[in-house]
Amino acid sequence: MDPRQQLRQQMRRSRRALTAQQQKTAARNLLANIATLPEFIRARHIAIYLPADGEIDPRPLLERCWAMGKKTYLPILHPIKHNRLWFAPYDASTPMKRNCYGIEEPRLDKAPRRPAWALDLVLLPLVAFDAQGGRMGMGGGYYDRTFAFTQGDAALRGPTLLGLAHELQRVGKLPVASWDIPLAGVLTDHHRYLG
């Protein structure tokens, strides 16, 4: 088996093994870790995710966003372009459905979308990370393809990209491929790893 695939499986098992209480504590600590971050305070349009497969839970952060009057968005699998994401507004009353991976996302029927370049801050999940901003996702490349416009000679500035993870998902060094979109940092339940 490929070493990246082995690491991916190991990290997914580790985060799924956390108890409900450990997950709840991690979510509270994550909120405390991000709440004073200038990028978060300034942001008006924030993309976030709903946790699956043991991912650190950003729902307390969602509630803080709503209390502060920030607009929040969830990723939606693009219905035509393979391995790309759209972002739809999300609040507690948004009608939801499960996508092909079993992950909840806003229903598309009447949902307006926000272009990826028009977001201020994107808080994205990951499977493993290193302190230099390397990120390993689930392997589909959805975030990398969606935010590819931030790279290269004609790059647009785009949103600040921050990964969210449990501290136990940190590794020494991840190999980075040419298509991997770098993160501005990773926030965990214990630390901030900012570039």
C-alpha cells in the first residue's frame, strides 16, 4: 500500500477513536484558538464544513459566526465539474441533503452560491498536516482544484485558507505535490500553526 494511503488510514482511525467528550473538548478549544485570530475577526464571508469521519467539529465556531453577524457557507459538490466545490449560504434553517459521500450539504434547488474567490476565509478539514502548512486531504483533490486560481503567474489573491484539525493529526513532514494548494496555516485544539 502507498505510504500516503497508509498515513491517511492511520490518521482517520486515530480521529475516529476519540470519545464524544474528547471531541466536545476539542471543539471548544478550537473555538478559543480561532476566536481572536485577526483573519477570523475581519472575515465577513466564511466557508466552513460540517464534521464527518471524526473531523474536528467546527459547529461551535459556526454559532459564534452567526452571533457576530458573519455569513457562513458550506461546500457543495459541483454538479458538473468533477472534483470541484461550490459554496452555498448556511444557517440553522438551511434545507440539507446528503451527497454521494454521505456528507450533509445545502440543497441546490434554490440556494444561491458564492464564488470561491469571493470568500474571505475558508476553514477546511484535513486528514494530516505538518507545521509548514502541508495538508493531506481525503484524496479527491476538491479543495486543491477549487482554489487552483490562487496559484501561478495569473493568480488571484482569493480567500485565506486555514485547515482545522485535531493536534493528533500533525506529522513531521508531508510530501507536497505541485498541485497541492498551500494553506496560510492550520488551527488545532491546542495550537496555531500559521505561516
